[in-house]
Amino acid sequence: MSILKSLACAALAVASSVPAQIQAQQIPFIDTHNDVLSKQIRSGADLALLQKDLQFDLVKAGESHMAGQVFSIWCGEEFGVGTAFKRANQEIDSLYALAARNPGKMLMVRTAAGVEKAMKAGKFAALIGVEGGHMIEERMDYLDSLAARGMVYMTLTWNNSTSWATSARDEVTKKDSLPQLGLTDKGRAIIARMNELGVMVDVSHVGDQTFWDALAASTKPIIASHSSVYAIDPFRRNLKDEQLKALAAKGGVVFVNFYSGFLDSTYFPRQEKFLAVHKQELDSLTKLLGDGDEAVHALGNIYPVEMNALRPPLSLLIKHIDYMVKLIGADHVGIGADFDGAESYPLQMDDVRGYSLIVAELEKLGYSRGDIEKIAYKNFIRVLKANRG
Ligand SMILES: [Zn+2]
């Protein structure tokens, strides 16, 4: 069923007094950050099929009336010159291959018109976001190449700084040893080229100085593809009130991150205790899997009750969304859940099928359908259009 048809059905449902929650589920969502490709490239899982260990697949996306997803292209800081760009292209290849295998279900798009075309055709709109400037390996031609493959945003840094932009982690934990803070001239040239190419500047993960430098340098609205509110959870890469206001004043959009650690200031201390209790097991899992994050995830699967107890309530996620809306307006807030990229999300928010719960909660707070639609997908389309035409 096409999304437009399903909206028409929703309108009929109003007339036949179907419960509000079912009508609410009909609002389409476009999420701006999901890490499933970095997982999928290792496991080979077919995202067209239901995958119980993943939070995103096309089956779940269909059930939750998702209209589209910006897929994060990501590799860690162990990838560098000679490997990072190649890895990014392998992940992009796997997304194109998924689309080629499922032409009736999804469409690769890169513009607002493309998203709208996919929605009208009832197909899932797939877009590409590159999470970390290290993947262009300091080369302008690599930036051009990723843009030519459809990159709609580039996160200037991941947790690791580049030679031209400093990250939130590094600005906080190794401020004194950094050669510079914020953007260099090369960084400003990269932003100018991104503006020319219509690649959105994404400031999730960047340090405060890089944020302000990027906002000043960009001639187009910028985004934070997966960032939450510092005033509620003062984690280093959440956005402070003055940052939220300044980004919105330039027409940008902040897409709220669902990771428990970025929503709940008590999460990391509580998680640390849990990990300390199971330290031996964690160490052996880390050795076995060769990746600390995956080991934490695996440990969570072994102790689901304890892991579940660490999750904040859904209301805390809603609090972040509502705080931003009150501060900067419903035109500047969206959803970038970071699914398949972290080990914990709020209760009930188990996978992409949870988006409808957000609709129901915002309705309870008195949000209009128009404002919920902006948050769910319209703000993304607007900011994409502002950058790419
Ligand atoms: Zn991230």
C-alpha cells in the first residue's frame, strides 16, 4: 500500500472512529541516522528479511510506516588513509545492492523530490549519510566521489578528529594536545565544497569550536543528524541551548538521538557498575569478538534483565523532543534514532517499530498533527531541499 493511500485510509479511519493510536501509526517517519549497514556488512544479513537481532530491516520499516532512512556509512578510527574511503564505498555498495534486489520495495534517492517520488510510489526511500570526515581521507576528490554516489550529509567528524576539524571527544578529553581547535582553512574549504555539492553539513559528534566554526562557514542550513539535549543530559556531544538556538536560526534541524547514554545522565554510571560486576566475562567477550562495543552488546544479551533495568523510560526521550520544540520550534526538530548503533534505548523503544509510540505521546502532550508530521519527516525534506534544491 502506498503511503498516500494509507494516509487516505487514515482519514477514513477518523470517520469510522478507529482508536486514535491506530490512526497515529499512519504518520510516516524518515529517520536520519541508522548504523545497520556497518553491522550488515560484517554479518551479511539480508535487510529485506525480518532480522531478529537488528533494529532495522525492511519488514519492520514497513510495519512502522517508515517512509525512509538515511543510512549511516561508518567505519571506526582504526580505518585511515588507504582504508577508510574504501570501506565507505563497500557499505554504499551493499545499500545499492539491497535496493537492486528489491526494486519493488525501495528506491535510492538523494533529493527532496526523490523522497517525495518514492513516497508517492509507496516505496521506501533510502539515502546515504557519511558519519565521519576521516572517510574522505583528506582528499577533495574523495568528497566529490562520495557526493556523486549520493551522500546527502557528511558528519564532519566521528569521535575521532580529522586534521581539519576537532571532535567533541577530543575537544573535551585531549584539548591541550590538539594542534588546533575547530576548523582549519582546509575545513572551511571542505564546507564550501559541501555547500556547492549540496551535501548537508552534519555537526553531530563535533566539538563546540567546530560547531561554531561550521555554522559560521556554511552558507546553507546545517543539521545534527543524531544529537540530544545537553541541558537534560550534559554529555559532551549533546547540544547546548545556545547551539540549538543558533542552528535553528539558520534554518537547520536537530534530529534527536535515542541512545540511553545521550538521554539519561545516570545511564553511564549505572552501566559502569553493571560492566564492573561482569568484568571477567566482558574481558573474554572483548577478546573473542575483537570489539569492545560488540562485547558490551553481547553481555547485554546474556543478562537481559539487568540490561533492561538500565533503560530510561520512554518519557525521557519525549522530554528531549519536547524540550527542543519548546526552545527552537517544531520546524527544527526531527528523529535520528541511532538504531543499530548503540547497546541501549529507552523502554518500549526496541526497534524502528517504536516510532508510532512517539506520535501517541506527542498527541497526549497536545501536539497538532501538523507539528508531529514536521518532526516525523517534513523537516527532513525541507532541510534537504534547502541544501540540494
Ligand atoms: Zn554517531
